[in-house]
Amino acid sequence: MPESVLRAAALPLAAGILAHIGPAATWLPVVRRHLSPRLAGVGHPRHVALTLDDGPDPVSTPRFLDALDGLGVRATFFVLGDAVVRHPGVVRETARRGHEVAVHGWSHDRPWLPAPAGDVRAVRRAVEAVQDVTGAAPRWYRPPYGILTSGRWAAARAAGLRPVLWTAWGRDWTATATPASVGATVQADLGGGGTVLLHDTDRSAAPGSWRATLGALPGLVADWRAAGLTVGPLADHGTADVHATAPRVLGRAGAVRRRALERRSGHG
């Protein structure tokens, strides 16, 4: 086959792959912080949104529910549909205790190839699973690994979900994670208005890594409250009301930049 024909055939394929994976550039913090603060989860500058991914897990999730009860904190749990149908009681208890249940997809897979119809089916199944168990329609969607392809974005919107990623994480999925490392990693990139990504299970992580996250929670919540920040689920975070010019998530410069941003926005 002539080289010119091969090149002509390759162009549509390359364009399709680019259109599929292009939105996944929002996985990069610098991209989503500056181009899409709402997608990053930037909310009210006096609030921190606490989110936990990959459950439900009958072993670890109940321990997080107990710990959050003890701290007086409610969170958003991004759950996987295939785990919801296996452990409905855990999800039901999560909702009963006042936490928000959101959609993390049907399974924890990576979308290497375009599959728009499959994305729609997977997200819809997950939404239906959550709604059947909790009696409430979920509001938020976070794709596994934070890889938001065009197909997954469209599937979320078709299901009435709002995609949201995060502004800080704890790298709590690694075998070397400790409560201290999780806490320090979160705090290095978090300020008021941020959304924190943690995990309440080791389903897609190093075995037992959730224990580091559980151990980090009391210190994190105490630090946020000492800084005058409230902690809660995305439902209380005000992302829908924050304009694209709202205060950004802070880096290691930390408190000084936060105070300046809060003064600019009329808070503090």
C-alpha cells in the first residue's frame, strides 16, 4: 500500500484518539487549576471538601465512617458501581450517616481506547446502583485515575452528573504511605477552597494502604480547623457558585497567599 494512502488513513485515527484523550490533560494540576477551577473542585475559600475514592469496602469503609463520626465530619464518597452491588449495606450505612455518595464509575479501569457507548452504559449503571441503594440521585462524577476522556465527560453529563477532580491528594495508595506522609502531602498543596482526594480502601492500591489514610485524618481535620476552615462534602463546598477567577488552590507558599486571596474575594 502506498505511503500516502497509509498517511491518509492514519490521520482520522490520530484525530479520533486525540479527541478521546485530549480532555484527560485536566489530570495535570496546572491545567485544571488555571483552565477549569470548578473541575478541580475549587470552592468556598473557607471550606475544604473531603472526598474518598474506590469504595465501598466492607473491611475498611466502616472504619472511616466511625472515624469521621468521631471527628464530626461528613465527606463525599466516590464509589464504584460493581462494589456497590456487592456491598449495598456499606453504601446504605454511608448515606445513613449523612455522607454524600457520588459516582466513580462502574469499575476501576483505564480508558485507553475510545468507547463512548460503553462509557455511557458504565456510568448509567453506576448511577442506577447508587440510586437503588441510597434512594437519592448522585450529583458528582470522578473518573478512575482522574482520566477524564471526552467519552467519560459526555457520559457523566448525559447522566446528570458534574465531573470534579481534586486540588490536593495524599498519595495514600502507595506501599510506603504513612499517616505523616499522607498528611504532609495533602497540606503541601491545599488551602481554603480545595478538594482533597483520599481513599477509603486498598482495592486499587497497595494492600493495607488505607490504614495510613485513616491515621492521617485526625491531624488533617485538626489542622484545617485550626486554620479557620470548615470541612465537609462537595455538596457544601460551593463549587457551583465559584467563578473561574475564584481563589486558586495554594501551593507550598501556603498561608500568606491564602490570606491575600481571601482578602481579594472579600472573605477574611
